[in-house]
Amino acid sequence: MTQREEFISRIAQKLGRPTPTSVEPVEVSFPLFRLNSQEERVEEFLKMYEIMGGNGAKARTTEEAVSVLKNWFGEKPDWLNNQSIVTWDELPTMARACLEELKWTAYTYSELPSNPEERNPIMDKMELGITGADYAIVQSGSLILKSSPKRGRAVSLIPTRHLTFVAASTILDSLDQAMEKLASSDVPAAIEIISGPSRTSDIEMDLSIGVHGPVEVYTIVMLDQ
Amino acid sequence: MSLSNHYDVNEALDKALKDDFLRMATRRATDRLRNGRINITNELGNWEEWREAGEKIRNHVVENLDYYLNQLIENVEKNGGHVHLAKTPEDAVKITQEIFKKHGYKLVVKSKSMITEEIHLNPVLEEDGIEVVESDLAEYIIQIAKEPPSHIIVPAMHKNRDQIAELFEPIAGHPLESDTPTLTKFAREQMREKFLSTKIGITGCNFAVADTGTVTMVTNEGNGRMVSTLPDVQITMMGMERIVPSFKELSVMLNLLARSATGQRLSVYTTMTTPPKRDGDIDGPKEWHLVILDHNRTEILGDEDFRSSLRCIRCGACFNVCPVYRQVGGHAYGSVYSGPIGIVITPLLEQDYKRWGHLPYFSSLCASCSEACPVRIPLHDLIVKHRDRMVVKGYTSGLEKKIFKYYGHYFSNPKTLRSFIKLGSKFQFLLMKNGRITKGPAPLSNWTNSKTLPPIASPIFNDIWPNLQKELQENKGGEKE
């Protein structure tokens, strides 16, 4: 008997039966949070996103998105330099167009050195990370980001600010819907569900924003053109 | 599972009760967590239906644990991860030491893991010459203070800001203001350097998903993401019961966990990793070890009285409503897991009533814990069961046994009972002051040292009962007319 077989068989023995070869899935029911229309989802998501401490806005065109970004960061942000923005390699067209329009220099994650010892110190100085989200969740004001070779995980984590673009059509009511979608496709190395900026209440229960992850988070909801 | 070799329950309680800041801070934190939970669970609609779903899912997993463990192990190995099964805490520590030995790493950054507390990993790694850095802000604070967690969700709730600033100052090398932004910023800067340079990370696991080989971790600070993203090698530690069948059940459990633990709709970061990194991925660990700990959980599984305690998702909701925990905080318990769930699982994990027999008495049996539990563990019933078992197995003190023996003997006979009460009512004046019993002999003194008792009535009820009965009869007769 291998160590694993021994480990498992002890459990079976305590349960007083042999290990089953298949198990009927458990059926549960609970009240579902559901909205009626996509317009309502967009509005309610933006509301909840702000409650969670994020800055959210919607944009139908690149022009509108650029004006939102200027509104958030100013015409020329004081943190902006040639090495202050890093983006996913795979980015929504609108996000890429905004950067061009604004003439903000940005690195894609794969353009940085492949050796973490060189890459990490550069990432540490980045002021803004730009990504695109797969889904958003109204009920909790969350964004869901799946990793891939073109969607590096550190881009949404290490820079001081995180900006993400999410299509209005991908906004879901609640986590159960998102999980159903995630389960129906290949599971990547990481799925991050992010709800607001990094925070802690570890010092005298006093809320403090920005511990290890991004201090400021921004989302642009891309409306259908 | 002791925190230091010396533990005396009375000393520990005295210390806690005399610590005004600790008691204020514990009340403040538990009030806030409890109220947050109540508000955010109300928002969900029918919370009882959610609890029922949570109970059902966790029961299902516990009852089919061998099946789901098999499935989890197969999927983790299929993805390219390494599974290590640890029967005892010593096994888990040894497995971890071996991984460090293989790579020769001298620095490790950890995110919060109660399992590593349970197996006492840090001191062993430090003895091996490895620098161990806790990255959760609260864990970092208590690591510097060399103290164990006082709460499973907010482990440093017993420390005030001035104490924290004092702990940070020697590391900073200069005086620090004790406002929250300054202290948080200091921790962020300290930790950044460690995150960016460590080659290995250790994390906990809130839920492992059997049908994908995914481990899920919830954090608010982002340290869990750092530790599972940046190092080359990652070790995940989990108790063997921390499984859900699939993403579908995970969504229910995440709602229950975040809402019950901190009153959040979801934690800021819910990190679902299925390591190791895929071909072409730029970041993420390329080597992943999943350590699955038994530590007598199998024994609990086989014990039908206590099996339900394996449903626990470690949200800490039971701590925040417990009148005993709220008065004395976590350290007074002397165990790694405190609060009502700690009372239930510690004697079982350790299979030791001799050392942990004081715990089932850290409860008023008010049942608030059972009511708060998101997976409906009947905690107060289990605490009573512990007491019952200790009596049956003969773990109670000689004095207690004697008292109950005499109590049973004399109080089951009306004649002797009456004469004892009479005797008491006659001589109790020796112990009385201002109409209350104020100083009793041992073991009554345990009560009268801090509180008073009402005196036995004089004359005693049994003596006036014949007269009362007569009066009653006369009154009844009067009514009839």
C-alpha cells in the first residue's frame, strides 16, 4: 500500500465504508441576486465599485475614455515618466487607443527583462498597471482577471495604481454566475477576484487603504458602440 | 499546541482580566466584526437559506472526504504540482524542511496560515537558519512581539498603536509616529523588499477545489497574492478537510466566509490559483507543493459526536459573539485556536483532555456561537459533550468528583436534603455581611472572592409549605362561593 492509499483508506475506515468511486453532487439552493437589464447592471456595478473604494466610469468611445482618464489623473499626471506604466500584452482596443491618444509611454509586461531579479525592481517603480477584466460582479463590486502568458499577474498587483477596462456585456449579477463561466473553460494558473483597493484594519481596527497591493483602483466600463 | 511550556489557567485568566487595554480592544474589535457580519448578511436576503446551503456542502465534503481528497490529489498532480500527505504536525514540518534543504533558500515570506501555527513551523525553520517573514500586517506585528495570534481573523487586536510603533522602531532605526498611515506605510516598505527578493513563499488555503486542483486564498492586504505570484517555489499548507467539490460550491462558501469573517461582501482579493505556472506564463511559481495535514482530523471524522466540527471554515464569527472570549481575549485559552471552535477542536486535534481539559469550561453555554456559525456547527452542544466525556473518562478533579458524589447522595433523599438546608440557614450568618453570603470556604470561595451569593431563606420553604397549602385550600373554597 502506498502512503497515499494508506492515508485515504484510514479515512474510509473511519467513515465505515469503502471509498466511493463516484459521488452524487450536492444540491443546494439559496436566494439569487438578479437584476433585469444590462443597463441596470452597469449602473449598479459602478455604484458598488465606488462603495468598495474604487473609481469607476463608463465610456462608449476612446474619446470619452480619454476624457475620463484626464479627469482622474489630470492632463499630465505628476507621476508620469518614461518608465511609469506597465500593461498586459493583451489589452482591449480601447485601452491601447487611450494610451496612444494621451501619448503616455507604456511598457508591456513581456517587454521587461525576463529575469525576475531584474524585472521586479522595475515593476516596483511602476506607477500604473493597466489590464482588462474578463468579468465584473455587481453584487460585490468585483473584477475577475484570468492569467495567461499575455496577462501577467503582477501588472494588477505591484504598481501603485491599477486601471482596468471591462466590457459592459461581461458584467454579471453575482459570484455564482461568474463561477459557472469560469468552470466552463480552461482553468488558468491564476484567477484573481478583486474588490477594491488593498486594505487593512489590523491596527486598532482602523481602516487603512493601500497595504501591499495597489492604493488606487480605477475601472472603465466599455459600453457597446 | 501550547504557546509556551508554562501555562496555568488561573494565571492566564488573571492576567487577561487585569489588562484593561486588552479587554477594551477585544470588545471593540469583536463588536465591529459582529455588527459588520449582521449588516452584510441581512443584505443577502434569506441568510438562513445560505447557512443551510453551507452546512449541506460542508457535510457532503466531510462525509465523502476520501473521495474528494483522492480527486484533489489526482488533479494537483495532473497539473504538475507535488502533493505531500502529513499524518502528524511533525511530518508536515519535516516535509517543509526537506523542500528548503533541496533548494538551500535562506529567506521565506509567508502569508497567513493557521496550519503553520498549528504545526509550529516558524521556530523550526528559524533554527535551520532561515529568515521567516510574516507578511500579513497583524502577523508581522505579533511575529516581532514574539506572541501568538489572539484572534484567527485579526491576530494583533490586543496591541495598541503605541505598542506597534515601539515594535517597529528598532527595525526602522528611528522614532515613528503611531498614526495608522505611518505604521502601514512602514510595513508596506519593509515587506516590498522581501516580496521582491524571496524565492519561496508559504501560504495558507481557505478552500481547495477537488475537481480542478485549485487552491483559494482570501486576503485584504494583497500579501497572499504577492506570495503566490512572485516566488519561484510556493508551498501551500492546508488541513485535509478544507475542500469543496467544484467552483459552484466555492461561490457559496466564499460568500459565507467573507460575510461572516469581516462583514465584507467579498474579501478584497480572492485568489484562486491552480499552480504551477503554465508554459509561457511570465510570473507565478514554477514549482508548487501542497502539504495536506491530518493531525487527528481522521480521528474526529470517526467520532460521530464531533464530526460536525470539521465543517468549520475558520471565519471567527463564533469568537466575536462569545461572552467569554470577549472578556479575556485569545491568549488566555493557551491554545493555538481559541474561541468556541478552539474549545471544541483543540482537545480533539491533540487527543488530550489532561492538558486541554480547561477549555470546555471557557463557555457560558449561551449558544450565541452556534447561532453565529455560517455552517451551523452546534458548538455549544459539542462543548457540553466534551464536559460529559471528561466526566465519563474520569478527567475531572478529585474535589469535583467528591462534591458531586455527596451532592448525589444527600440531595436525592428529601430528608437529608431538608436537614442540610436547615443547617445551612442556621449557620450561614458566619459567612454573611449586609444580608449576602460574602466569604465562603473552598470551593465556594471561587465564587465569593469576586461576587456575593443570596442567603438561604429562613424559615425554609419546606417549613412554611404546610401553612401555605392550608391557605391555598381556604382561598379555593372562597372562590367557589
